[in-house]
Amino acid sequence: MSVNASDDNKRITRETLNQLLSELAKEYKKLAGKKTPAEIVMVGGAVIVSEYGFRGMTEDIDAVIQAASAMKEAIARVEERYDLPHGWINTDFMKTSLYSRNLVVCSSHYRTINQTFNVRVVKGEYLIAMKLRSYRDYKNDISDIVGILAAHKEKGEPITMERIEKAVVDLYGSWEGFYPKAVQFIKDAVQCTDYDALYSITREGEKEAKEILLEYENRYPGFISNNNVKSVVERIREKKKSAEKNNTKDIPDRRDDE
């Protein structure tokens, strides 16, 4: 098996994820020496792909990296060899409110490569806490939460609200800064009796939100930002509901969001 530019638009599957990690470990060993340790803590979509499997691919690997400076060159070499997009290992989330210094201690062992290259994952209630922190209904955050809850319930290890609350406190100290809808959603979701149906509903909602944003961006290029994206989606959805009743325009004027 090989990774190349034609593989599903360069998206990363569980199989390619493990191969890329192995290749990265080899390059790092060449550059930094066989006794120089490195640790990568994966979060986000890469963990969904590696640990749960209800989502088969991810665009990149969000990770916390603790390693020698040679890691940067090792990442670049693997990127070039397999024609991967720049940022295939992404640490940008560490600049956002998603990041917590406690992610490493709240992570679990995934695999060790070449004895000194350790890979860990943030999963279960801790990954749910991160997804709730971002709560982007135009991405996969909400359906990922449902998928994680479903997977643990199926294994006979249901994730309770108490566990989620502990994870939130462990990572972020409290619920302060969380989107109110996210808090209410998780309270309802842990009590769900049909996760298959809830997953389908949330995925459809995410697809709709993405289409809304694409349409809005085409109309008002460059207006949407990380600061207003949630409010834009909400306002457009409200307008669409109103349009269904009144047969009026379904995309709000840009002035509505300024």
C-alpha cells in the first residue's frame, strides 16, 4: 500500500495514518538520532479515524508535538515524499481556545514506533469536551460527539454526563466559554436512546450548514470569519425558515450580520 496524490484527494485513512506515522518516525530517527525521544498527541478527526471508524477519513492530523527541532524537517520530508498537503500534521489548534496544557496528561497510549517515538490520542469524554468547545455545526463536531457516545455505549462503556463534566474541568477548568447550545446539546445527547437516528440528523444538519456557508461566501466573499461564522449560520437558518412561510428571499443581506 502506498500513499499518493490520487488517494481520495490526499485524505488520511486509518491505514495511511499508521503508515505515515511510521514513515515520520523513521525520518525523525535519521535526523535526530535513534535515542532522541518524540511524542505526538493526536486529537480531532485523526482520533475518530484511528479509534472509532465511523468516519473513514480526515484531512489532516491535529496534534500536540513534543520533540527535537528535527521533527519539522521530518514532517516536511514525509510531506514531499507522499505529495501531502502542507500542514498534514497541524498544530494550529494550539493557538485557539481548544488547546489545554492538560491534553497530554489526559491522553491515552496509541502506539510506540522505533522504541522512542510515542503516539498518544485524546479520546472518549476528553475528545467530546474538545468537540463541545469548538461546536462547529458546519464541520463534523456534533456528529462526532454522537458517534463517540454511540461507540462507547455499544461497547458497554457508556460515557455519562458526570464523566464529560470531569473532562471539561480537567481540560478547561469549567464550562465558561462554551457555546450555550453545546452545553444543552450534550445534556440531551447522553440521554439519547437512538444514536443512529441522532447521528443521521446531526450529519444532515452539518451538511446543510456547510452549504449555507458556501452560498453566503459566494455572495459576500471574504465576509465570513471565525468570529462570525456561527452567528451567520444561525441567522441564515432563521431566514430560511421564515422564507418557507412567507415566500421571500432565504439568504439575509450582509448588513444583517454587520
